[in-house]
Amino acid sequence: MRLTKQRKVILEKLKSTTSHPSAVEVYDTVRKELPNISLGTVYRNLDILSREGLIQKIETCGEQKRFDGIPEPHLHVICTDCGRGRDVHQELNLKMEELTRVKTDFKITGVRLELLGVCPECDRS
Amino acid sequence: MRLTKQRKVILEKLKSTTSHPSAVEVYDTVRKELPNISLGTVYRNLDILSREGLIQKIETCGEQKRFDGIPEPHLHVICTDCGRGRDVHQELNLKMEELTRVKTDFKITGVRLELLGVCPECDRS
DNA sequence: CTATCTGCAAAACATTTGCTGAGCA
DNA sequence: TGCTCAGCAAATGTTTTGCAGATAG
């Protein structure tokens, strides 16, 4: 994987925020520095970067996908009002051992878990 | 809420399957009985029915939304290959009590939890 | 009767892709 | 220099919406 300036800026912007921006939001931020970058390039790079394990594509719900500069799996809270997410640096007590006991003919490989809530901003209004 | 024949058939089809069809799949099924129904009507009704609590809109990930004739919250396994889901009628040991101890300024209201795995069909190939 | 609902078509988004020329290694 | 990548634009897929006529209650 080459380190083009587009790729570098995308990665850099994503590492310096905790707001889990969508692809379009990344695009808007990066465009301040690289005005000629195209949205297609942003999508392509977000995809490549997450496949390479440098960032995380948050397969979250409903709306568009969001991206996280922290590639290690961790817990997110999602605001049910505005859709914004926040990191939670705390483990929930859900054991993988318990998952293997689930009665299903699927081969269980993991969980997708996120907390739902209302963020302080939305709570005010 | 009126009980139109379109709405009745959509609800009926959804109640008689466990496959969590997407809106387009519901459309295809319903069209066998009501050939002139439009996709827009299907979307509108799926939305209304889930807001009324008669069905469940599965806010699942990545791809398009899927719908469940069972409105009560229950666990789903999602195939990471084909995206198909299946119900799991079993509780995981995750207590609401534990959620309230999460350190965040969000007002926690719930969790979104789904299992990931590979379905028997995809496992074969 | 009339407020709600349908069908249709267009619009709105999010995302992907084909192509040609540019630039990293 | 060669292979990967960027920019552009068109295509794709999902969901929403405006409108005029139909219909449940």
C-alpha cells in the first residue's frame, strides 16, 4: 500500500478526532487541506485503511457508516437522536465463552455490541 | 391507522416468515398477491407498522434494513458472508444494571446486540 | 364525506466503479 | 518505469417524497 498524500491526510484527520465521522464528513475535513480530493478517493481509502487494520469501519446501524481512527475494537455509545457516537473505554462483562453456548446452527464468530443513549447536547433540547 | 389490504398482506407475509426480509424482498413476496403494489407503499407501511410496534425494524448493519414480524426484542445472528439473519430464542447474560454503571455522559437507554457468525449454507461453500 | 392511503415517478442519499492520466517507489 | 492510485463522472442500490386520484371508516 502506497502512502499518498491523500491517504496520509485522511488517516491523520481520522486519528485526531474522536467523533466517528462519516465518509462525507471526512471528505469535508480533508478538503480543507486538499481541495481537489474527490469523494470517491475518500471512500476508496477509508475502505483500504480499514481493511489494512489502520482504522475501523463502524458497521453501525441505520444511517451511513462511520469511521474510527482507533482500530482496536472498543465499545461505542450511539445517540438515538442525532446518530453521533462516542467511545467507551470500559469492558462489558460479556464473555466469548457464553457465546459458544448459544443454540444455533450458525458458526458464531463474534458479537456486534453498541450502547444506545442520548447525548448531552440532544438531552438539553 | 387504517387496515388497507396492502397493509394487511405486508403484515401477514412478515408474520409468516422467520427470514428477516429486506423491504425489496417483502415487496417481491407481496407482489405475488397484489401485483400492483408499489415499492414506495411497502417502505411506507414497513415504517408505519414498526412505529406502531406491530413489527420490528432491524437496525442492522452495513447493508439495507431488514424486518422482523416479531415485534418483541430478541437476539439475532447475522451471517457475515451473506447478511442473512436468524432469530435466537435465548437470553444472553447481559444485565441492564451493568449498563447503568458505564462511565459516559450519555444517558444510556439500551443496547444493540447481535451475534455474528457464518450460516450453514455459506459454511458449506 | 374526508382524512388517510396508494401508485407512480422523481428525488435524495450513500456508495461503488470504469476510465484515463498522474505519481509513488 | 511500472504498478498503484487519484480525479471525474456515471452507475447502482436503498430509501424518501410530492402529487393526484382512490378508499377505508
